[in-house]
Amino acid sequence: MLSIMQRTVHALREEQLDRKIYLIRGEKVMLDRDLAILYGVETRRLNEQVKRNLSRFPSDFMFQLTKEEMTDWMSQIAITNSIRMGIRRSFYAFTEHGILMLSSILNSERAIQVNIQIMRTFVKLRQYLATHEEIKQKLEEHDYKINSLVEAVELLLTPSEDENKKRIGFV
């Protein structure tokens, strides 16, 4: 029988998680506030643990959003003014490796289960993107072949210099 914690994590659908993964600075990241909700802790508590273990989070694991990035992010998700007023500092963004590192400093069963689900979502996202890259390459190959075929047909349809000459034979 599944525990309450396991049922909660199973309830986190991949569709919900992949909406929480953003592309910032060319990296797929999750924000501290979303991770805190998933882990069932306050955002400030999550950030306190990170600050206590800062050596575990180099810049390719975690970074803080600039004011411009915050503005762009807020405009993308259509945040209301009441929520904007409650934001006092820029969010921290965690890459996939940073999220893995979080599981080592947040020592709870929920953190472990949530991390497993997040990692599965990242893997599926990578597989999805790889599949689409293969399809894109095949389409480009077909486009090249179709363009070559169109050029060949156009060559066949254009009158040659010989057709402009006077023809011999009955009219």
C-alpha cells in the first residue's frame, strides 16, 4: 500500500512538472519557489539550506535571476500585480544537477520522491527533444530532395534554345 507521501508524489503529473521547467540562459531550470512547493517547505527554508551548503552549488548548478530575467519571466507567465508586489528578491534557478544536489541537503522522504519524479521528467524532456531533432533532420533531407526535384522539373519545362529555331517538317 502506498504511503501518503508516495501518493502525493505520484499525483505530480509529468505535465505539471514540465510546466515548471523554464529555459533561462540556455539552460533548463526550475525556480526555487516551485521546488519549495514540491518539497513541501517554505522557499526561504530551501534557500537557507542552499546557503549553508553553498560549496555544493557552483554556477552551473544554480544561479540567481537578474532583474531583466525576472521581468521577462513575469511577463511570460502573466503574473498579476498582487503577486509582483510580494516578490522581494530575484529567484534562484536550479539546473538538473542543482536539483540533484538539493536531494542531498533536503533529507526527507518527500524530497527523495520528488527528486525521482523531477529526474524522470528531465529524461523524458530530453528524449522528446531528441525525437524532434531526428524528425527535423528528416524533414530537412526531404526538403532538399523536393527542392532538387522542383528544380529538375523547372529545367524540363523551360524552353531550350533549340525550340526557338525554325522547325523542319509539316505545319
